[in-house]
Amino acid sequence: MVMGRAKENDAFVTVMANVNTIAVAVLADVACVILCEGIHFDEMSLTRAKQQEVCVLESDKPAFQIALMLGKELGLC
């Protein structure tokens, strides 16, 4: 879904914390991956993110709230 819809420099907001998430972020050329709901990447995924220069952010907030905050910050809503 992300690979088909994400545009370059989008934020990838997700609860999926694995190495495949990093691969998708690279292929979709997103600006960052934001993990929601207090979920954390494992060390292997963080290492891969660093190697691929993928910005990884984490939040305790739900995905909807993160998307709303981004939309407001960017003046989209």
C-alpha cells in the first residue's frame, strides 16, 4: 500500500516495526518513518535504517493523531 501511494518526501506513519518497513521506506523514498503507539524498532532494523539513511521517529500517540498533527503543521488541515 505504501509503495503504491507514497510520494517522495512523504512521512510514513506506521505501527509496523521491522526491517521490511525500512526497505519500503527506501523504495518509496519517504522523508521519514514514524512509529506510533509506543512501538520501537529492533536493533537490526535500526542498523538498516542508519545504513540506508532513513530517518526514524517514534511516538506514543496513535497513527491518526500523528497524521493530524503533521497535517496541521504543514497547513493541510
